[in-house]
Amino acid sequence: MRVYDVIDAKKRGETLGEEEIAFFVREIANGGAQDCQIAAFCMAVLLNGMTDEECFLLTREMVKSGDAAPRPRAEGVYADKHSTGGVSDSTTLILVPVLASLGVKCAKYSGRGLAHTGGTLDKLESFTGLRVDLSPEEFERQVEEVGGAVSGQTEKTVPADKRMYAVRDVTATVDSIPLIAASVMSKKLASFADVILLDVKYGDGAFMKTAREAERLARLMVSIGKSAGRRTLAAVTDMNAPLGDNIGCNAEVNEALQILRGEKQNRLSELSFFHAAKIVQAISGCGKEEAFAAVRESVASGAALRKLAEIVSAQGGDGKEVYGAFPLAEGRHIIRAAEEGYVQMSALALGRACAALGGGRAREGDTIDHTVGILLKKREGSPVQKGEPLAEVCHNGNAEEGIALAESAFCVSDKKIKCRPLVYAFFGGERR
């Protein structure tokens, strides 16, 4: 068998078998497949698609290309959550301590921000001294002892996916639903979570622009999880406007802390509690109201905030910082409504604006300014009078591009806007 033969078969729209997929992934991992051949394969998949079985086999072989995280020795059910990315999505900072405070072990591998999307690891590094490069042994021990950990995966985790994604990123094949599903689920299955919740975003600020595309992706990932014997849930959620009211590392951490302290309720808290309750239901078998009550009590009692402090401390950070606030850039610019009406906004433009201010990356390795950000004063669909503040831009100078992008994110309509539901669809959870 040759790499050429696998590419040719997929180019002709044929269904690849287990042997062909296993061979091709091994060749990606060991360097036998050239970048141009990986690119040709990815384009063939983009144009001709894959069956659910092919996607599962591709995912499984990607997992086998590297080292899977060892399952901790401690008994219990382990949970994980993954978001496909968006703007002001800080649910992990809320979800993990809530679940851990309820006795659900939450082992979370996260990533960094790129382009207009924010990264959980970057936000966690707002805490002084906090490490996100835990070794597999450190990660395992922390989950056992504290009940929750958030870290980046090692270079030995799904190396075939890392190489394939690098090629997809420069060959216009990132938006292939089968390849997205295999990439996401290979990283999830390389961990030891018994329950996996997938938050699949759609809209202006997401990779999937329509709810229908997002639902296709969500269903495929649930199918892969089910074939792997994992309890897999998926929510299709709205990302046409930022999820939270703050955009930028320190700003988003401040908002998450306000929610955990019971000081704020908004769409971010609503979705975070929704996800946490769904995981509690899946694990315990309790009813919806009981699960939501347990989540709300973990916040109201302060247990979730204390658990976050414990997690931060365990990862080398200053746990006392959960009781304070992180500084924001001193430069300020107020964006005001040009007329009376109803607010419309673009999550994509606001995410790009924050990145232009220094709060995001154009490429991997770029340094992030944790203090810059955008604070929303109005939400999409809110009534507004001429001259009222829509948002406040926090910057450290040289902010013309970022401010211009933030200004362009808003418009005011003379017609009342019907806001979309936060959760478009939820499904999955069946055991194999």
C-alpha cells in the first residue's frame, strides 16, 4: 500500500477501510507522508466527505499515533468539556470548579487563543504564577487530590492531528466537518473522561456559521464518542454576539469570578450552569431541576469559588486572587450609539478588535497583553438612546486599529431585534 493509493481512493469518493486509514495516519505520524500528500488527502475529504465509520477510524488512529493520558487511580467518574471556540467564552473557568465542588472529577485539557477566539490557558495565566504545562503525572495527581485540573496537552498527544492541522491551516481545508470532528475528538479521546460535553458554536463569531452546520458537526462528534464507548453530549449554541459581557483575558477572568461569587448573572452564567447541570444529570441520573439546584447551591454557598482557589493554588498560582480583581489597561475609549434604536453587534469584529489591541494572537507564539479588552455596556437587542455607551475599550496606546474594529462591530436598528435562543439544540448521552 502507498500513501498515493489512499489519496487516490478518497479522490474518487471511495470509502476507506480500517487498514487504509491506519496506514495513512501512521505515515503522517512517522513522516512518511509529505505535506503535499496530506494536503491532497484533506482536500479530497473536504470535497467528497467521509462516512461516520471512516471518521471514527480516523479519530481512533490519531489517538493511537501518540500517548494517551493515564487514567488516575482514584475511583469516580471523570468529565470533560470542549468548546469549538468563540468570543468571551469563559465557561471552563466556571464549569470546572462547580463540577469539582460537587464531587465530579473534571480533567480538562485546553488550548490557547488564536485569531479572534480566546484561549482558556491564556486566561488562567492571569493568575500570578499559575502553570498550565502540567506533566501527565502532575495532571493525574491534581485531579485525584483536588478534583479538577486544566492544562495544555503534551507534544506527544495526537501528533498526527497536530501535523494534519498545520497543513489544513494553510490549504483552506480547516472547515471540513469530518476533519474538524476527528481533530476535536482525537484530543478528547486521548484523555480519560467518561463523560464528554461538546459545546458547538454557530454564528458570526464561530467557525460554523449556521446552526445547521453546527448540528452536523455536533452529531458527528457524538457518533464518534459513542463508537468509542464514551458518554458524549453536545449542545449547539449561539455565537453571533459575545457570550459574556467582557472580552480580554483579565476582563473575562474578572467576569467569571463575579459569577462564581454570585454577583452577576448573564448569558455566560446561564450557559455555564446549563453545561454543568447536564453533566451532573448524565453522571448521577438525577432530574433536571435537581441538577440545576445543585449547581446553583455550589455557587451560592461559595463552594465553587473555594474550589477554584484550590485549583489555582495546586497549579502554582495565588489562590487568594479569586477574591479580588485583575487590573485593566488604563487607556479608555467609549463607543456610543449614533442614534436611537436597538443594538446589533458582531462577535467576530469584537474578537478581532481585542486581538488588534494586543489581547489576541495573529500566529502561535505571539505575546498577549492580559490587561486590554472590551467591556460591553449593552447587549444585542437592547434598546438604546443616542449617545448612550455601547462599550468601553481598555487599551495601552497605539489602539487606533482596535478601536476602529470595535466601532465597526456595532450598529443600531430602528426595528426591534428578536434575539436567538442561547441553546439551539442539545442531544446525545446514549451509552453504546
